Amino acid sequence: MIKKICLKDIAEKVGVSTALVSYVLNNKKEGRIKKSVAQRIREVAMELNYHTNQIAKSLKTSKTFTIGLIVADISNPFSSSLARIIEDEADKNNYTVIFGSSDESLLRSNKLVDTFLNRQVDGLIIAPGEDAASQIFSLRQQRIPFVLVDRYFPDIKTNYVALDNYKASCSAIQHLVNCGFKRIGMISLNTPLFNIQERKRGYIDALQNSGINFDKRRLIEIDYDNDKMETSVKNAINILLAPGHPIDALLFATNAIATHGLRHINALQIKVPESLALATFDKTDALDLFYAPITYINQPLQEMGRLATKILLEAIEGNTSITQLNLPAELVIRSSTVMDKKYLPAI
């Protein structure tokens, strides 16, 4: 039977105390320890194939040093990028992240929460679906540390980190107006999700504040259904470009809508921005593949992931204060909205 290596074995080989080995291998501050000694301890630990006894560590600290992360769809570039940032930030604090996709299903989200809690995660980071209010209330009543990210419910007092979607949408519409476009349309989602509602509200208010009457025919909301989205986006674009009063600019409310929209606009051989200016929320690779680089609203993902992780870890340590952050976006202006290239920002 292979002997399991323990801290004492490493300490004896290096010639230091077991306590010192534990101090180094648990990534505590090493200001008073010689770098050569700390390095030697790590080298010997690797040579002896030492692995932390996570069960013993959990019993001692009452923590598993794991975080559960629930996103809508891990295949979406926004979700996958955010997940990676949270994973890296958690790793800096010796935490491991396990994650899953809710697919906008409350049933699936509840199943993931149950699975994570059964694995005794120390806390949760959740991008909640539209029907998840009951789930959030339940977690709050159970006093489970959690943070909402990207989405939140304004009537529920919980920790969250999100984008200021209203101001972001306003900035995009104001930019299009400043560029001379007047018949501005928007394709959004038919959902009560607060972040999407705020994007729609920003679109409407920015038009009216610019002296342009809001025409409800130019705001088309499609159902969130991955299998039908391509067809829904095609139909929406065809309606918005129909003869009579076709739009001259278009804002996509999500990157998924934009991806399908760009494919159809390209197939229609519409000149961008001469015949139709385009802007969208979130950057994806598809924006760079389009012949006219697309103006987009850049969400501060790095900051969003870092802050969500920080707030959660503080909650795990016992901080009961509520932190609610709406971060500013950056409008990245590119040639899909500017006809005179001299007005494009220098690269």
C-alpha cells in the first residue's frame, strides 16, 4: 500500500517545522520566511507528490473553498468570458469554481443550486433567469452567501454587480442621433429581465430626449429561444426594412441577436453604414468578421467578475452588508455607425 505523504514528511526532509510547511503550502504571507526556504518546501512537496487533504482542511476551517457559478449559457461568449474571469479571481484566493448553465430554466437553475449546496460550496454567484425571484428569496432566507451578476431584481435587496444598462443604451442611441440617423430601430428580447427592460427604456428615452418621437413599430421584441432566434431575427429585420419608412439605424440588444442579424444583413447585401448603421451590446468575434467593424457597448467584464468574487468572499467571511453596483459601460465607436471615416477614433 502506498504511503500517503503528509506535512511531517516534507518538514523532515527540508529540516523545518510542520507548522512552517503548512504556512507556506496554504499560501499565507511569507514576509518573514526566506524565499529560498519557501521555494525548497514547494519543491519537496512536488517531489513527494503531496496533495492537500481537503477534507481535513474543510473540517478545520468549516469551508470547502469552492464557489458555485450559474450562468444562462456557458457557450455564449459573454458568459464564458465572465466565468473565466471569476474562475481566475477565485483561484487567486485559493478557491475553486464549479459552474453550470441554467438555459433560462428555473427548474434547471434550482437543480444546479441543490447540487452545489449538496457539495457544500461556500457561496454562489448567479446570473438569474427571469423567473428566479423565488429562488433568490429562498437563498436569502437560508442565509447562504451569494452575489447576483449581470442581472438582478430591483425589488429584492441582495448583493449584485451589473451594468448600468439604461445609460449604456442611452449612449448608443445618442451616438446614432449625433451621426445624423433619425429612424432608429431596436431588436430586443420579450422578457421581464430587468437588464433587458433597462436597455429598452434607455432606447426610448434617448430618442425622446433627442426630439425624435418613439415609434413602437421600430422596437421589435423576440422570444428567447435559441432554436428559433435566427428566424425571429430575420423576420424582425425584414419588417424594420420594409418599404415605406425603413429604419436607417439599428441597435441589437444582445450579442446573440447581433450574430444572427449580421448574417442576414450580409445576405441582403445592405451597405453599412450608408444604408443602415449598426450597433450592439457586447463584443463578439462575429463583430470583427463583418466587413464594417461594428460599434458596440463594451461591458466591464473584468471589473464585474472581480467585484462579484470579492463581494462573495467577503460575505463568506461574515460580511452582512449589502453591496449593489451598477458599472458604467464604454461605447466603442467603429465604422458601422460613422460614414465619414475621419470621425472615427484613432486606433
